Amino acid sequence: MKNFFWSNIFSKPRDERDLITEFWQKTPLFKDIPFRHIHALTENMHVRNFQPDEVVFRQGDQGAGAILVLEGQVKVYAKQTLLSELNSGDFFGEITLAETEKRTADACCAQKSRLVYFLKQDLEEWIDTEPRLGTILLMNLASILALRLHQANDMLSEKE
């Protein structure tokens, strides 16, 4: 048991929003964006719980935004080929922040998981209020998508 008299009375209990903010801040998507701005943005993010083997989305589903793995593990497949195993702190589905087209892969939870949804609509509203920071995020997104394209090209060239 914690002794009230000897605890730090100035430290705040850590809440889930702080943890979500810290996870997003460590991703390349939020590179060079201050903590307080990410924290404000997390106010609108949605957390959802998944069971093992539960499908997050299927290839061809309508996309709505990027997803952060808060807890657990998610596996991403394209035509039964494992593309990635994502763990706590990893994110995926970011292509739908640029274009809300159909999902390009399947995502399924490998274990009990908690996922955080960052919707394109929330990004667009944030860009309206924070255009300079929104530009930074969009440049980060462009870099991520370019890297993913290079990785996909490398995978395809290895198969030939």
C-alpha cells in the first residue's frame, strides 16, 4: 500500500490519454509535433477492445483512419501473406488519412488487443485549426507512404 504522507502530492495519476499521446508522439506520423497538440488531438480518438482472432478490417472494407496498437498484437495480411506483426506502439492503416478508399489488406488481432482510432475527419478538423502543424503531419504522412511504397516494391522484386 502506498503511504499517503510520503507520496509525491504534485504528481498526477497517469491517465490513458497521456499514454496514447506518448505512443503517438513516438511514431513518425507525429514527428516534430509538440506533446500538447497531440494530447489535444487524442481527445477525439476512439479506443476499441478486440478479442483474439477478431477481425479489425478486411481488404476492400471502407477505410476511415489510422489505428494505433495500444495493447496486444495485430497481424496484417494481403491474400494470406503475412505482411506485418504489429505490437504495442505500432500503427497501421495510415493510407486512409490521405484517401478514404478501400482497405488494401486484412488486419486481425493475434491476441486480446486495445486499438486507438485516429479518423481522417478528426485530422481534417485539426488541420483547419492548426494549419502549420497539419502541414508537418501531412509531410510526415507522405514520407511514411513513400517508405511503404519502397518496401512494397522491394518485396515484389524479391519474388521475381
